[in-house]
Amino acid sequence: MKLLITGGAGFIGSHVVRRFVRNYPQYSIVNLDALTYAGNLANLADVQGESNYRFVKGDITDKEFIQQLFREEQFDGVIHLAAESHVDRSISGPDAFIQTNVVGTANLLNAAVESWKGNMDGKRFYHVSTDEVFGSLGAEGKFSETTAYDPRSPYSASKASSDHLVRAYHHTYGLPILISNCSNNYGSHHFPEKLIPLIIHNIKNKKPLPVYGKGENIRDWLWVEDHARAIDVVFHRGKLGDTYCVGGNNEWKNIDVVKLLCKLMDEKLGRVDGESEQLITYVTDRPGHDARYAIDATKLKTELDWEPTQPFETLLSQTIDWYLQNDAWLEQVTSGSYRNYYEQQYNR
Ligand code: NAD
Ligand code: DAU
């Protein structure tokens, strides 16, 4: 199996690369990543010397480069994670999302069709997507594989567009595809522009903890290593042409997640109980902020025997420990352009 993983230097991608490099020594794995602000090869320091792994720096929006790479490498499988992934950045600058998430995905699809035409046996194009394509839930119900698309941010609209393209290439060209739509991930190596690592970073440094609106929005949190395991089972055993919803069965209001982080970190840092909660600062809400996400992952459980690891508090506590023990990683990713982004985002 010659496997292309795109976006492998990012948060989820690095967990997927590590899992595949370790579990499938017989595969030849190419990690293609443009190393944007979100891509970091330090995330993969522990596997970089493995004989079944190779990193290629490249941009999926570069059509000729992608075509050439597919011609040279003759991939059998693709797991596509490369994307612009942060909703707030999509609001302040949607163009990069349309380029990478839509045009970049189309380039990969075209290259796969070209490379595999005439013999698609044993080939797999797996597109990793998000539950945000389904829009926003009210108090009841959950997203499932049959939920209609209703994206509401430039990020989710660009991911929805890419999902539609992937399905269209299956129906039109017979491309052997798989799609999964996953809920919010948390864990190690998460770029601290996203809620959980941002709050951990700010608690540690006694900085304000920005909570959008009233903090009432709900997310369904899944441990990133559970997502990587889901990607593994869907890639190997999923039904071609099918979609799988992946979720943590673990809904939390943002304010409750922030308070739990404060409590756990006060204990770990030897602070007085309640000290970090004083840092909570309610800030201007995200425009078009989706109220609630929740996933019904019954299909993945019944067909592929996948379930999330529990409980959340234990995994969140381990996650905090990782950030506290990996100071150098946090310092590296929060320097430079991140500081400019942070200033703009929180001093609007
Ligand atoms: P991330 O932002 O941490 O990583 C994205 C990676 O893609 C980075 O390494 C970046 O360098 C690379 N990349 C960006 N543009 C590129 C380009 N033009 N060419 C090549 N590489 C490029 O993202 P993540 O949170 O790890 O998300 C990975 C995927 O999973 C995305 O497709 C995202 O939509 C999806 N997803 C994320 C979550 C989540 O909670 N983070 C949940 C569900 C689905
Ligand atoms: O649901 C899956 C999606 O989860 C992925 O597709 C996205 O790539 C990923 O970024 C994530 O999107 P969210 O917008 O849900 O994640 P984020 O961490 O940005 O925000 C989580 C919630 O916390 C959301 O309701 C907004 C809120 N928030 C976020 C930040 C960064 C705050 O209250 N304050 C903040 O500073």
C-alpha cells in the first residue's frame, strides 16, 4: 500500500500519521503538507526517521505539483486531512479556505481519477470532514449520516463543498471514496487558537480566558486518538461510497469546559480552588455562531465496532498534562505570526 496522507503535520493529521506509521510497517506512507502556520513537523519528531515514512512539503492548491506527485508516486490510497480549519480565521479571511478546502480537494480528486483510471480496484480516497457541514442544532436531536447539509460559516461551507465534490466524483467517475464527518477533537499537539488548548495556555500564563457570547454554545468533544482510530477503521473496513459520522457522545457547554479546565489546572498548578475562574472574560460572540453540535455515531458502532474512549475528565486531565510537560512546543507555536493573530482576534 502506497499511502498519501495530506495535512499530516497538523493536529489530527499528526496523530493519524503516527498511528499508521506505527501500525502498518508494510505501508509506504507519504505525508504531504504545506506547513502553514498550523503545520508543525515537531508534531512528528518521534516517527520522522521511520523507514515506512516520508515527508513531502507541498501545497494541494498547486495543481501541476499534485498531478506530478501522483504520477511519480502511484499511490494506492489517500487520506485527505489538509485544510484550513479554524472558523474564526474563515470569518476574517475566507479566501484561503476556498482555495485549500475546495480547490485543493478538487486537485487531489482530479489527480486520483487520472492516476487510477482504468483500474480502481483496491484504491481508496478517504476525505476527512467535519460535523459543521450540517449546520447548527437546537436543544434536541443529533447529526447523522442522513442529516441535510446546512453550512453557516465560510469554513463549514468550504468543507461542505469539498464533501459534495468527493461524492460527485464517486457517482460520476466511480472514484472509490469514503467520507467521515467528525465532531470537535481535543488532545495533544492542538494549535492554541482552538478553545481547549487556548484556554490551557491562558490559564497557565494567567491571561484572560475569552468566552464567546454567554458560553452557552455546545460542542461534542472527542479525544483525537479516538478520531485517528476511527479513521483507521473507516479507511480499512468502511464501505466504499459511504459516509460515517464520528463523535464523542460527550456534549458540553463551552463555559462548563472552561470551568472544568480551571478546576483541573488549579489542582495541577497548586493554585487556590477558584483562582483561574477569575480569569474568565466574556467577549463579543462569533458572528453566526453555531449553537450546538452533537453526533449520532450509531453507524460506526454497529458496522465497524468503533466507540469513543471515556471518561472525558480523565482524557482532558491527560491532555492538560501534555501541554504542561511540553512547554517548548507551546512556546514555539505561540510565537511569531500567532501573536499577531491573537492580538487581532481578541482586541477587536
Ligand atoms: P489543522 O489546522 O491543525 O491542520 C491542517 C494541516 O493542513 C496543517 O498541517 C497545514 O499545514 C496543512 N495545510 C493547510 N493548507 C494546506 C495546503 N494548501 N496544502 C497542504 N497542506 C495544507 O487541522 P486539524 O484540526 O488537524 O483538522 C484536520 C482535518 O480534520 C481538516 O480537514 C478538518 O476540517 C477536519 N476536522 C477537524 C476537526 C477538529 O476538531 N479539529 C473535527 C472534524 C474534522
Ligand atoms: O465540530 C468540528 C469542528 O470543531 C472542526 O471542523 C473545526 O476544524 C474545529 O476548529 C472545531 O470548530 P469550533 O468552531 O467548534 O472550535 P473552536 O475551538 O474554535 O471553538 C469551540 C467553541 O468555543 C465554539 O463554540 C467557539 C468557542 N470559543 C472559541 C474560541 C477560540 C470561545 O468561546 N472562545 C474562544 O476563544
